[in-house]
Amino acid sequence: MNRVYPLQQVDRCFVATQLVAAQAMKYGLISTQISCHGLPIRPAFNLPSKPMQEIRQQLGMDSAASTVMLIGGGEGMGKLEETAEALAQMSGPSSACIVV
């Protein structure tokens, strides 16, 4: 059984965005109970990236090609294969489509 605590007993509620902080306040928390710290990320994701030309060379890509990257997450993005095929038909020979 889940136990419900009165909002006054909440010492600190950590949230990722100001939108969520506002929602917490709508439910009765006060600003001194809320700490907005952003989304936690792995420190490596915050490092400066390599120059684009170096990355293209490492991946064996044409350095002058226009490039589109399609990313389908855990919930997918719908018709990924059909989207990639449509992009390939619209693009010229000096373009690349990366599907992740």
C-alpha cells in the first residue's frame, strides 16, 4: 500500500524543469520546498565535440555531403524506413542519410 504524506512534510522536491516546478506548486508545494536542477546527464555528454570534418572522416563519410540523421527512440518515430526512403529519393547523390 502506498503511503501518502502531507505536503508540509516534504523537505525538498527535486525537479528537472521550471514547468515541473510550477506543476508542483499547483499541487500545493511552496517554492522553498522545490529545487530545480535540470536533467542529470553523464559528464561525457557535456564535453566539447570533435570538429565535424574529423567526425565525418572517422565515419568514412563524404566531407561535403548534406547529411540528415533520423533517430527513432524507445517509442519509435513511426514509419522510419518509409521516411528514410522518401528522403533518399528527394536528396541528390551528394547527400547522406543516417538512421539510428
